[in-house]
Amino acid sequence: MIKTDIIIIGAGPVGLFAIFEAGLMKLRCHLIDAIPQPGGQLAEIYPKKPIYDIPGYPSVLAGELVDKLMEQAAPFKPGFTLGERADSIEKQEDGTFIVTTSKGTQHHAPVVMIAGGLGSFEPRKPLIINIADFEDKGVRYIVKDPDQFEGKDMVISGGGDSALDWAIYFAEKGSFVHLVHRSDRFRAHKDSVARAYELAANGKMQLHTFGEVKELEGNDELESVVIHTKEEKTTVKTDLWFPLFGLSPKLGPIGNWGLEIEKNAIVVDTFDYQTNLPGVFAIGDVNTYPGKLKLILCGFHEATLAVQASYKIINPDKKFTLKYTTVQGVQGFENEQPKETVTP
Ligand SMILES: Cc1cc2nc3c(=O)[nH]c(=O)nc-3n(C[C@H](O)[C@H](O)[C@H](O)COP(=O)(O)OP(=O)(O)OC[C@H]3O[C@@H](n4cnc5c(N)ncnc54)[C@H](O)[C@@H]3O)c2cc1C
């Protein structure tokens, strides 16, 4: 049994920042994440994209921000259970919780903080009968490591920001890109759409509007895709197709924990980001409330207030006085014995 002060479900940016805020209040955290590395969407979907709206960073690569959050949390010696999904929560008679993962690892704490973001990552997959045969053999739903595809010719499907951003990125890096969209109206930012048309005019991209990839061909690996438009079918030789239709949010098992859910998100009180289950908080993309914005910055604020409220649950008899970090500095747990105990 892993014992800690706060069990954080989700090691995305918001869960990681909660470690730091909790550490300032001498609270220890243990994080559970279904994917094998910390960073959430930043690590899984867009590690090489620059983010421009983190205060103090005019521009920071998503992967770099994850590294910095890990560095900031390090003095507080967080524990991690990675590659395991939090499957169940049980409230104990004394009000504490046990969270058990898909691999049976048990975690015990007085407070649970759900920072599960979009939940498990479920890309929206096109309905093509043999698509599963080519997954990771030419068909990729996420552009994770763009360096390996630079200069390669490819087909990208989709009309949103992700499809347009990557089509432009690769065309500018020397790839020839077929961009396929089922309409001639794109949801992406208008500057991106204008840039895509410019690249097409310069012969670096071909736009297939009112088109859909409907057939995949190849033996072991993808060899070509067939694009259907109203008038014709075009076979494009390619070993790379990115259907970028976004991620469909799936709360997964958390959806069955008795939490109040609205549109796939957990309803919280903005006083302290507590859910309808006392002692269980929800922060970051996973929660909802009037005016909610799914931004990293907003998740950081939510984490800070939720940790303050957690302190009162964990230390009901103590009063906490907020001190600026400029005054108290950052005193980590380096010289303390770890409080977490792990019993196999
Ligand atoms: C392409 C793209 C660009 C973006 N650009 C920006 C931007 O410029 N600025 C900005 O502020 N935001 C941006 N965002 C949004 C930003 O990434 C999210 O707001 C942020 O990731 C939310 O952080 P989080 O920690 O709440 O959740 P996430 O990053 O989603 O992390 C949640 C983690 O929880 C884990 N998890 C979920 N359920 C379980 C479970 N049951 N058990 C174990 N683990 C679980 C998941 O595996 C995941 O790792 C962008 C998003 C995308 C997709």
C-alpha cells in the first residue's frame, strides 16, 4: 500500500504543478498516470509545439515545460505510479481513500485530486474497415515526434488546427503534403488556412477539399490511400497518413465514481475545486464550472486553491499562514525521511 497525503490522478501539467504547491505546505503527493511518462497532453500530443501563454515564458516548447515542472516539483520528492490507470476509489470509515489501479496497486491518502485532463486519450478514428491493420504501420493519429517525418511525403486529413498546423509545418520542412478535408470550410485559424492555400499555390501542398480517405492499401505496411471526392477516386502512393480528427474525451472509470458529471467533465465548486464527494478535488481540463477555460494557466490556479483546501482536511487542527516563496524560499523534503511507505 502506497501512503501519501494527496493522491493525484493524472501527471499532466496541472497534476505536476499541484506537487509544488502541496510541497510548499509540507504535503506529499503521489501521482498515478495511465501513460508511462509524465506530461499529459503536452508529452503525448504536442511535445515539440511552442506554447505562448505561460506567464513569464514568451515561448516554451510543451516538452520543455514538462521538464521544468518536473524540476520545480523535484525537491518535494513526489512518488509516481506510471503506466497504470486509476480504476476505483473506496472511501474508508475514517474518511480517507484507497485508489486502486488497473494493475492492482493500492494508494491510501486523506485527499484525492483528480487531474485527469481529457481522460484516456481516444483519437477519433475514421471508419475504414482495415484501419487497425495499419496503425503504427503508416497510420498515425498523433504527431508525436515530428523530426522523424520531416521531408517525407504524406497525407494529412482533417480541417481543424491540428491538421492544418502539421500540414503547414511539414510542407515548410520540405515534405509534399496532401491535405484532405471533407468540406472547403476549415475550422482552423484563418491565418493557417490562408497559409495552406499559399503553400498549395507554390506547389508544396495539394488540397483535396470535399475529399475523404476511404480506402487503405498495402501489404504489411501502408503503401497508398484512396481519396474519394464526389467526382472521382484518387490513389495517392504514401507510407504515411495522419488522420487528425481530434481526441474524443473519455473519462473512463472515473465517470463511475459517483461524481457529478456534466458534458464529460467533473462539476466542482470554484471556492476550492472540490467535487460533490468531500475530500475529492478535480483540477485542470477534467473539471467544469461556469466560465471554465481549458488552459494550463487556469489549471495552475485551480491546483493552488485545491491544495490550500486539502491542507485543512489533512491538518484540521492547524492554521496555515500563506507566505510568499520570496520570503520562505523552497524547502524541499531532501533531509526528511520519505513518508511514503511501499508494501508490495
Ligand atoms: C494541440 C494542443 C495545443 C494546446 N495548446 C495550448 C496552449 O497553447 N496553451 C494552453 O494553455 N493550453 C493548450 N492546450 C491545452 C492544454 O494542453 C491542456 O489544458 C492541459 O494539458 C491540461 O492539463 P491537465 O494536467 O489538466 O490534463 P492532461 O494534460 O490532459 O493530463 C491528464 C493526465 O491524466 C491521465 N489520466 C486520465 N485519466 C486517468 C486515470 N483514470 N488513471 C490514470 N491516469 C489518468 C492521462 O493519461 C493524462 O496523462 C493545448 C492542447 C492541445 C491538444
